[in-house]
Amino acid sequence: MAHSATIQLHRSLCFARPRSWFLCVNAACSIAEWANLITQSQMTYVDPILAILRRCAYEVLLRGLHGRGGSLQGLDPPLLRNHLETISHAMFPLSSRCPLMRCQLGILQEKCNSES
């Protein structure tokens, strides 16, 4: 499931169709909520593919927050910011145990700094 979601997020970043973009942002919001549940359950092992999935979701939310990618009527910017925080906070504790998570978190921090 994580592999499929990662592919779908990558593909919808390439297309500017409004419906596709809206679905992509909603999927990214769901991934943020799911990441929060995983963090709260304090799992000792998380599949490394989740690092890439979380990075993709973060990029989608960041693009949505800055109004790139398509119309986001009906989506709340503070909610998008909250999901961005949730994803980065969920990645931080795992980055010490998973090199791929650490790498993806570094990419996110660079993107966030360049967007500011």
C-alpha cells in the first residue's frame, strides 16, 4: 500500500489537473494523520519506504500551502501547516534509527528553508 501511495503522489505532482491535485493533497493529509498514529503507537520498526512516502506527502502539502499545483478550494491552510508539522515530527525520532528517514528528513528541511 505504501508503495502504491508513493507512486500515486509522484504521478500527481506531474499533472496539473485540478481533480488530481485535490485528491493528491487529500491523500497527503491522510498520510500525515497516519504518520501521527504510527508515532503515537511508538512502533520499533517502520518500513523504510515510509520515509519516501512521508517526503512525498510533505512536498505535496508544501506546494499546496504555497498555492502551486492547483486550486485548493475547501482546504484550510492552517490544517495544511498542521499536517506539515505532523509529518516532520513523525520523521524526527525515526531518523536516528533509519538512514533513509534521516536522508528524507534532510531533504524536507532543505525544501522548507528554500520555501521560506
